[in-house]
Amino acid sequence: MFWKTKPKPGMVYLGESTRPDGSKKVYTGMTRRSVWIRWKEHMIGRGGGYTSRGLSFRPLAAFWSRNPCKAERTIKSWDSSRKRSFASFIARRYKEKKDY
């Protein structure tokens, strides 16, 4: 029999990357390590091509997920205004509950 394996839990995070032409893009990522370490990698320019080519990276929000791959895929399909409103909702919830 083939058993379905449970996905490993992790963090899904959103950040704002400022591009060389001045435009701002909302970046969505997933990590199973500490989200603070991952954000630091983005800020010092070692976070991958999408954020490293930008001028700056600003963390917006992060949340814990039992299936982070699926959550990341879902959020990436949204338009940027929906991502920003979701990030502000998560950030407000963090301040109230201290989620992570």
C-alpha cells in the first residue's frame, strides 16, 4: 500500500522588494527554518535572484502553516493588492497574539 506522507510544517512569509526602476513587488516565500534568518538573507542580498536584484527588501508578515507549499502557491496566485491586505491582516494578528 502507498501511504500519503504528511507535509512538513513551516512558515510562509511576505515581503516587499524595491526594484532598480523604483517599482515595488510583493514577494511570497516559504521556509522551514527561522523566518528571521530567511528575511536577513533577503536583506543582505543572498535571498535568491528575485529579491537580490532589487535595491531593498522589507518584511511584511509571516505565518505558520501545516502545508506551507500549498499556502505559498495559493498566495502567489493572488494580485498584489490582495497580498498587501492579507499581509496587514497577518501583521495585526501577530501583534495581538504573538504567533511566531
